[in-house]
Amino acid sequence: MKTPRNAALIVLTILLLTSTSCANKESVDACLNGYTYGFWGGLWHGIIAPIDLILMFFRDDVTVFAQNNNGMWYSFGFILGSGGWGLLGGARSRRKKK
């Protein structure tokens, strides 16, 4: 009985690939002018990433990851900031079940 489940997964994958192939490629040159975000900006953007994810569906000027970043340090801060959300839920899984 795994055939329908696998078929649904294959169809979903094909739909996702075909829908993303039609995406409009926008120029990010306008975003790259101005302030360059570093570690602290990445940390902050990682912390507010869940809020940005919801807002970006309704506003065109909100993104989750800043395009004008300095590279490795921004990414490291973003990972640390967004990883904090997973640590908050870990306390429940460590409790002993009765």
C-alpha cells in the first residue's frame, strides 16, 4: 500500500518544481546599495525570522534573509539567531513521561 503515498510524493515534487521554474527573476542590485549587515544583523534577523516569514506573504518589501550581508559572519549570526527557537521547545522533550 505504499504505492499511492509514493505517487502523491512524486506528483507533489513535480508540481513544486514546475511552479518554481516559472518564478520571476528579480534584480537585487537595488538591495545591495547602502548598509551591509554583519554578525549582529544576522543574529537579529535570525531571531525575527518566523515573524518575517509570515510578513513576507503580505508585503513585498520584507524578506527573511538580507541580500546585502557580509557573508560568513552574517550567516553565522542568522543560524545562531534562528537556532534559538529550537532550543526553547527542547525543555518539554527532556521532561520525564509519567
